[in-house]
Amino acid sequence: MIYLKKFELLDEDLDSHYRTIYASGRGICDKNTPDEYYPLGLFNPNFTGQRIQQLDFEDITIVYGGNGSGKTTLLNIMVEKLEVFRCKRYLQTELFAYYIDNCRYDLNFNKLPPNSKFLASDDIFDHILSVREENKGVKSNKSEEQEFHQLANRQYRSVYPDGIHLDFESPDVHKDLEQLKRFNMAQRKTRKQFYRSRAGEMQRQYSNGENALMFFDKNIEKDALYFLDEPENSLSPKFQLKLKTLIEDSVRYKNCQFVIATHSPFILSLYDAKIYNLDTTPVTVERWHELENIRYYYDFFKMNKDFFENPK
């Protein structure tokens, strides 16, 4: 399902014009200071030689290129212009808002599906770390609740040495009631039942690759547009192939559309993906096995095929 049909970047002439105005106002003369103008000039052939004015989308569209080619920037420009949900706020330069204000796009429908998302590799790492932190908290609470259960099951004076007194006029009476509820629960439940109900369950610790794959499986819903920024990070080849299957199945059975920034040969080989090669000037559309860097993989394994075919 194609939701986003076309995206037009800032016009080259307008890009150059605003860059000149900004430079004169800041007293900047050197043309080779891209950080001062970011993202102005990044896709302008007058400054970088890299030409890409418009992207046309298929069910799966990939922007490919080496480090510094602008593939992540391209995704962020589209995500911010389309106001797609993202887990973290994107820190923009002062010119970024101007840039996206002057971009244009065409949709196949009146608006994007509300559950469309931008999923970055940082989101996966945050998810893995949050699971670890939650488990630390559960482990700490578990120890505390176990100790309380032992006290409560001796006699009530081990918890209430002066007896149980509730002052309903006290502003802290809710704390006293909560403690009494905790005390009664400790006496009714077994130790295991008690600390599980109080401290919570620890989440199973999976490998980073398993966690990453589960993260995508959970977040990729039906009928939506997804932007994925280098989803292969933290994934072994085995799990990259599983993610490839998940994406292809989501297109086929869930009516999803994907725009992906990647240089993984496994993700690049997604079935019928349209690939924009940002390493070429001007930017070209190529098939995954035509990309120069993929040829390096092919040549390397071809040169060493005897290790696989005739192991000793």
C-alpha cells in the first residue's frame, strides 16, 4: 500500500538564494562550511555536486549511501515535514524549520495513517536499556518485599511495635492504610505470591538481536507508513534476514509502506525495493546487486569460495 507518493526537496535556486543571504548575515565567506547551513546545500549540486530534487515512492523505498551521504538527514526531513510520530524529539538547526517549510509532498489519501512512525536504531537501544533498568528495580523491590513478608508473618508487633493505630484526621492516613493493606496481604499470601504482586515480574532478558526484532514486531502495525533509520544496527545477519521477512510480510499482509535508510546487504535485498543511491552524482535509482559496495561483498566471498565449498 502506497501512502506517500512523492516528496520534493527545497528548490536548488531557493536553497542557493537563502544560503547566500544567511552567509552574508553571518559574515561567512567559505563555501565549504556545511555545518553552518545544515541542511541547506546538502542536496544542492551547486555546492556538493549531489543532485536529488524529488523522490518517488514504492511499497518499499530505500535511501542508500556511505557515512555522510545524507540518508539519515533525508529521512528526518521527510519525517518532520510529514509530522510522523517519533520516540525522541529531533534537535533541529535554526535553518531546518525553514528548509522543511519549503518542501512539498503528495499523498495517495487525504492524510497519513495516524499510527505511522519513525523508528531509529537509538529507539532500539533505549528499549533494551529500559528493560534492564526495570529489571534492576524489580530485583531491588523484590528483596525489600521479601524482608517485609518475613516480618509480617512473625507477629504483627514486629511491624507495629506499638500496636495498630489509625488516625483518620491525619493528612498521612492514606500511607497508614496502604501499609495496613500491605501487612494484611503479606499474611494472606505466600512469599512468592506476595513479592510478585508487590514488586512485579522481571522481564526475560533476551539477546540484543532478539530484543531488536521484538521491538520491530511490536511497533510495526497494519495500515501505516514507517520510516526506519539503519534498522540493522544491533542485528546479526540471522536477525537481519528475519527483519527482512518481517518487512516483506508487513507490506504484503498488513498494507504497510516503508522508507528505509540502510547499507545492509540483507535489507537492501528486500523484494522489489526501489533504491536511491546517494553515493552517485547525480543520485540514481539502482538494483541492490548493482551497488558498488555490494560488489565488494560478492567479490570477497567469490575469492574465498573454496573455504565454503571445499572445507578442509
